[in-house]
Amino acid sequence: MMVNTVVNNSITLNSSKRNSVFTDFLKLKWRSSKEPKINLRQRLPNTVDDIERDWVKHNALRTAFEGDFKAPVGRLLEAGGLEVLDIGTGAGFWTNEMASQFPLSHFTGIDLDKNVLPTSLLSRNVVYQRIDLIELPLPYENDSFDYIFIRSMLDTLPDSMWDSILKELIRIMKKGAYIECVEAYENLFDAGPSMRLLNQLIQQSLQHPPQSPTTPLITNTTNNTNANNCISSSSNYNTEERNPWPNRLANMTQLKNMHIYHTHTPIGIHGHTVGTLLLEFWERTIKSFQREWITNKLITEKDLVSTIKSMRNEVDEYKTYMSWYSVVAQKKGYDGPILRFDDVDEYDRVYTTIIA
């Protein structure tokens, strides 16, 4: 069962390093920089599998949050004229869907990887641009956008860089504009032993991608038990503590009216549509790493097949689930007219929406 709640102030999100892998593989992008002191690892290119996983994740989150967004911009998008920016758009699933729903507003999707951006536009009111968030300032004038959307991006850059990027995003927001950030909580709840082992394998790969010069030497192993020992002995890397979006937005004096929306999403068929989609997402992610694991002898092919099979049963037996949040805030300074929308239902009852 999915549970949605709303919190109207900043919260402190305490994370467990042991189960912090899920947000790490939501969108794997190791970035490079001309700045020596930043020390960023070489990014891995998006593949067809990456795009397919993003599509599965997009549909799962759309179902879990009962829509594409939580910011109070629906009527404004319908009225038209809004400028919307999607950060880390990838293959443009969210952007294209929104552009189709709201043809009178304009959408811009940006991503570092130009090869993953859509080459044929489904709507005339959408454009895609290759832009790297590291290269500040962004190529937009002050007060350019009415709504900025960010999803599964927090782990794609070092934590220390996000405050500068957030300040830059606020610069290009119009007064009264909204920003919405969607992320998974770092904990994975009620996971069985097979899921925990797969978590460890994924975390090992994410902390030390194959192209990274910091990839540790991995001791040869030939069985599932030794795989656990191998991972433990080679996992003395630093797991960076990440400051969650609610805390970041709350510290920005230019923002107000912060709301946080929570949803719990099961993994597996016990979670019906959302659970089935997220189980597929996990399986696709595991598939993308399996060659690396087997080549580096972290686990044998036979043991991996057996572990994946056990995991499929475990998620339903243990009722494994994860939690997500969407945090929305508004930029201060709007002193324009108050907007009023009147809707009439089939029984001629009038519902009024006021946007200040």
C-alpha cells in the first residue's frame, strides 16, 4: 500500500550507509571536469539499457506520486505561457509527457549526454539542450523560468557542488516560480539476504566504476559466501554523506512555502503496478552490472542467477519497499496580480483555485 503524507517544514533525513545504494544507481553519471581540484571521476555513457531503466522508473514514480508533479502549477500550465526547465532530462520522458499535456506552455530539457537527448520532437513546445551543470553560470538570463523540475539527480555530482548549482537555479527562476526536487530516501526497507547481497555488489560498482582510476584490486572469489567477504574487505572507500533537498531548500533565503510529499513504494508483485515496475527496474540495473561482477569474480554466474531468483521471491516474502519524497518551494518576490480559476463540475458546483 502506498502512503502519502505532507510536511510543511524542513526535516533532517538520517541515512544508513549500509542500505544507501538505491539512490546511488538511480542515475549513474560519473562526470569529468577541467577543474583539477574537483577530482571527479570519468563519467560512463548512457546505454540503451540506461534509457530503458529510466523509462521504467519514470512510469513507476508517475504512478506512485499519482501524477508527473506535485508543485501547484497545474492550472498555470493549462493557462499557458509558462517556461519549464527539466534538469537531467535524459531521454526526455517527463518533458515530452508534460509538453503533450500542456501544449500552451514551453518546456526545455537539459542533460550532459547529448547522445541520449531525443532527436525527434514529439511536440512543438519542447526543446532539448546539451548543458553541463558544472559549467556555471548556466546560459540563461535572470528570471527565465516559471518552474524547474529535478528528479534523481542528487547523487550525480559531489555533494559540495549542489549549493552553488542551487543558487544558480534560483537566479534563473522568475519571482514566484516553483522548484521541485524528487529523490529516493537512502534506506531500503525490509530487504532479505539476497537483496542485501545485490545491494552490496551494486554499491561496490558505483563507488568504483570500471573506468575510475580508484578502482580497487578485487580478490578472486568463486562462491556466494566469499563474495560477501570480498565486498567487505574492498569497501573501505568513502561513502559521501549527502545533504537532502529539504535541508538545502530550507537554507535558501530566497525561497518560501516549502512542502514535502512522501510516498512508500513496494518492490515486487505484492506492490501491484508500482511494485512490478520497480522490481523490473532493479532487475535491469543488476543486468547492467552482471558482466563486471562475473569478470572481476565478485560472484560466479551460477551464484548470481541463484541470488537473483531468490531476490524475486524475497521481496514479496519480506514485503521489501523504499520511500521517496518530492519537495517543492517557491521563489520570493512576486507582487503581481492574484490569479483566480473557477471550475464547474457536472453538478454545477463551482470550485475556486487562487494562486498568489
